[in-house]
Amino acid sequence: MNITCAKTDAMLASPDHTISLIAPAKINLALHVTGRREDGYHLLDSLVVFARFGDRLSVRKAAADSFTLSGPYGTGLPVDDTNLVVRARDALRRQYGEQATPVAIHLEKHLPVASGIGGGSSDAAAALRALTALWGIDVSPVKLAALGLPLGADVPMCLHGETLIARGIGEDIERIAAFPRLPLVLVNNGVTVSTPQVFSVLARRDNPPLPRLPSLTCLDDICTYLGQTENHLFAATETLAPSINDSMQALRDTNPLMARMSGSGGTCFAIYPDDETAETAATRLRQSQPSWFVVATSTTVEGN
């Protein structure tokens, strides 16, 4: 699947009062599993960035509620209350019923499903952000994050949408004020992985947390730091879906600064010294693997 780079933009309102925004890919640069709660939820320590590529969600007022899908990965997805976008709308409506008039929501799905880059959670976060704007709801970021957490542990960090360290089950967020922009290539060879299954086959759940984050001013600093970290889910994902190594090897063959799996897989990413090198690598990968999801993009930076 050949996809061009899309820009993560601010929330936009059209003349017909449609609000549209990007639901960006969430990338775990490092992910340490540090424990497990009595309720079964795993404790994590993860350095997270967001890409300038993602799904696009649009909302507008309507005579009756509707939810529609399009895009290369929209086919076959549910449009009922099992979809996180619909659940986000309904959760907000339960809290702010009088203001929550009927809406038409449309989602262009450009991110692969069950791919370790937070597509569903990012979509839910985008829906919460867009609908609070459309309905004129004055809600603090803390309260909106609390409303989003029951939808999924990744929703609060996706609401934040900037470089951060997420701890606990994902709700304990530390914002990283200064972090260099990373030229990236994202690759998914079509493998889908069940996150609960990945966690169920983990060999160890009591790993050390991430090393203290030093001042990072350039790509070399970041790659040096990431070299001291891991994605503790990789071995488990590899056991369940060995073809994840095809994506990893394909990225390594393009000579990036580093390559790693994001989240529980099956999307992998690689960091490059500049945008041109990343785009060249993506072009090469598209030519050799035309059926794969391949995107050259970059991370967002503060205020952009």
C-alpha cells in the first residue's frame, strides 16, 4: 500500500462548520514493561512520539447521528458502538447531554488496524477533541483525559499528542518540552497482532524502567539514548508473528540510524538523518514490497 506523507495539522473548521483534524500515528520509541497490577493491567514506561501522518477525522452538526468510514484501511471496520470513535462520542454525550446535539462523523482510515501505532486510540482522542470544539464544551485537559481513559489506556497520551513519557498503564504522563524532530519511515507488512496475546506470552514483567532522560539536542543524542532501551514486547510479538522480522530486516537494509518495532507490533519504524534519506528509503521499500504499508514522515515538535 503506497501512501504519501501527510502533515499533522491543527484543528480546522470549514465554512459549513465541519471540524477536521489528523489523528496521528503514535510511536513507542522505547517501551519497558515494569510490572503488573492486581487487576491484570501491565505497568509500562514508554517514550512516545507522534507522527505527522495519520487518520483524518471530520465532524459536523447534523439532523441525526451518523458515522461513516473511508480510506485504504476503512473497509470492514465496525460503525457501531464497538468502534472507539462512536464510544468516544457517546461518552462525551453522557457527560454533556444538553450540549451534545446530533453529529455526522467521518473517519478516513490511513493507519493499519491492530498495528501498534495507536490508530484506534488516536481516532478516539481526535473525536473527543473535535466534538468538544463543535459542541462548545469547556473541559479541562485533565478531565478530558479522565473521560478518555476508560476507552483505552493510550487515549490520554493521544489527547496530549506531543512527545512524552507515559507510565503506569499509560495515564501517568510526563511532557517532554524539547525534543528534536525525527525523520522516520513506518513499515507494516500486513501482520496484525493482538495486544492482549502479546502480553500473555511475555517472558518477564518486572523489567527496569527507562533510564533517566538526558538533554537530547540532536539525532545522535536520541539514538545513543535509545540504544540503552528496548521494546520489551518485541520478543513476545516475534513468537506470535515471526514475519515481524521481515519488516525489521527490510528497514535495516536501508541503513537507518536505528530501527525498532512500535508498541506490540506489527508496525516497525526507522530513524534517518534527514527527510531526503527517509524518503529515499521509503521509495526503495515501496518498490521492493508494493503490498506493504510504507510511509515516510517525521515526528511533530512542540507547537507544530
